[in-house]
Amino acid sequence: MWLRLAGALLVTLAAIGALEYFGVSRLLGARAPDDAPSAAYGPSREIFWLLIFFVVMATSLLAAARRWAAHLKRALARPPRG
């Protein structure tokens, strides 16, 4: 389980890095970084990527919780009487 969460974290960070490298955040922002002061531009961009990160990690945690519930259900189920 921890290996899957670590993998999801690495994939998420790699995707965010790739999107940042290709300039997706510049397309999503209202102004270019040169037009706006860095103090005003930075936080909105950071919040955007932080929200993407939280959504992906929440999805991974939800999938892990569903797997745990299925395992717990199977463990608590009584074996059929033959």
C-alpha cells in the first residue's frame, strides 16, 4: 500500500513538473510572470498546483481505502458451510 502511495506521489510530482516545464501554468494564469509582481503572481500559481496535488492524492487514498474495505469484508465473511 505504501509503495502505491509513494508511486502516486512520484507520478503526481512528475506530471506537475512536466506541465510546469511546458508552460501550462502560464496559459492558465491571467498575466505573464513579467507583467505581474512575483509576490502577487506566485501564490495563485502555487495554490493551483497544490489543489491538483491534493485531488490526485485524495483519489489515491480513496482507492486504498476501498481496497482495505474489500479486504476487511473478505476477512470478516464467514466461510460457506459445505
